[in-house]
Amino acid sequence: MKTQPLRKETNCLNCGTDVPGRYCTNCGQENIVPHETFGHLVKEFAADLVHYDSKTLLTFKYLFTKPGFITKEYIAGKRVKFVHPIKLYIFSSFVFFLFYFWLNSRDNEPLDKDTQEEVAAARKANKESYASLPDSVKRGDLALGDWFRRINTFDTKKQYDSLQRTLPKEHRDNRIQRRMARYYFSSANKSIKTDEGEEDAAHATEEAFKHNFPKVMFILLPLFALYLKWMYDKKKWFYADHAIFSVHLHIFFFLFWLICMSLNGLFHSGIFTDIGLFVIFAYLVIALRNTYGQSWGKSLGKGALITFIYLITILIVFLSFTTVVTLFIA
């Protein structure tokens, strides 16, 4: 690309330093005539765009085909040819959550009239079936399948709670069954109002968690890096190095999970979720092996352990969040 002509003056327009050559030795700005033509602006924009796109494509290429490679290159100081991990994380998480919320908005669309009539007919049939059950079963002495059938006879969680209060304490559902019932009504009545016209509390909790999911992930990311530091303490790496690994892993998770959700929606099947979980775990093990240089056995064992710890952390964060939100909306 043709360069702009140099200025006759030798003072830098940016910092005022004397410029003996083409570039300022103090700030690096090029000492060229500041009035650029439109054609030059277009050429510069095109060059920057192609340069950025090439970095992005190269980063994605190695991110998907060589787990852990970009992390090792970044830690080794070879960073110019790749997109900065924080910038890439912001971009990938933005795309992921944009698609995530779009899917949830589709799931929460009101049921059409025909579907509501089908739901009502099914509940009526379930009520008639429940009426024919023995009294001991109605009191709560149920197998899991029978328990679900009994739960399905209630239209709202309020009706379920009312019956529970009328039963003797020894015949009421236990804590696990009550939590299962809460999530059942949350799932079954996403677009149906209760008798008073208020949304079910469990559904409100679920929606609040969905909308705060990005914040939760932002909290979990540095925790994952902390677990890596504990697990690889003999490496004497800085915490920031483990954080880079964590960032790259979560970027892969966002992008690959986005693909899985798209395939689930396209083929109306949940099988891609199961495949996705296996692939993500395999990616973690390979990335650990390539980044930290330990044997496959150690990488597999540490991958399984850190996955277990991470899932427990997610569960604790989720339950804590649910408890806090429930206190405000109950």
C-alpha cells in the first residue's frame, strides 16, 4: 500500500518530540501529513480488517484443532499473531449469551390455544387416574413413577402446597420431593399464571438465574484458574498463566456449546448435548496434557478431578443464588 508523504516539520504532532526519521522515537507515531485522502482511509481500513480477520481465523483454527497450543504460545511470549484472550473471551461470551437468551425467549412464548387445550385434557385424565388410586398411595407412600403421576394431577404449585399442609407430617413429601415438585411446576407452567395472576416463584427464580448466568460464569472463570494453580503447584506458574488457560478453555466451551445448541434446535434432538459434554471433557484432558506436559494418565485423572470440583462449585453457586433470590421473591 502506498505510504503517505512525510511532513517537512520534524516535531511529532502527538508528543512534540523531535523526529529524525519516519517514526517518533518517543511515542511511535508516523510523522506523515495528517490530511489523508478518502481512498487512503478505505485502504487502511481494509488492511486493518484483513489483518484482524486473519488473526481471528488463526486463533480459532488452533483453538479448535490444537487444545492448549495457544495458551503455551501466549505464556511463551508469542502473542502478536493471536487475538488477545480477554478480547476473544468478551466476543465469544457476547455471541454465546446473545444466542442463549434468544433461545430462552423462544421457549417462554405463550402456549397457543390448541396446546393449552391438550394440556388441560391431559391433566383431567391424570386427575381421574389419581382418583382411582388407593388411599395409601394418595397419602404419599409412592414409588418415583407414581409420585410423578400424582404431581401431574395438580394445576399449580399452590394446589400442591395446599394439599401438603393438610397431610400429617409423616405423610408429607420430603425435602428432595418438594424441590423436585418446585422445578416440575417451573418447567410445566412457564407461560401459565397461577390463580392470582402471579408467576410461580420457582419460575421467577429460574428466570433470574438465566439472566444472571453471564455474571455467574464470570465468577467461576477465576475459580477454575485457582483450582488449576492448586493442582499444578509444582509448576511454579503464576496465577495469571493458569487464568489464560481458563480463559481459552471457556472460550472453547462457549463456541462449541453454541454449536451444540444450534444442532439441537436444528434436528430437534438433545443428543448433541451429550456429545458436547464428552467432547468438552476430552478437550480439557488434551489441553492439560499439551499445556502442562504431564502424562496422559495424570492429565486424565486431574481432568476428572477438576471437572468434579468445578461441577460442585457450580452447584454451590447455583443453590446459593437460588436461595438468595427465593428470599426476595417468595
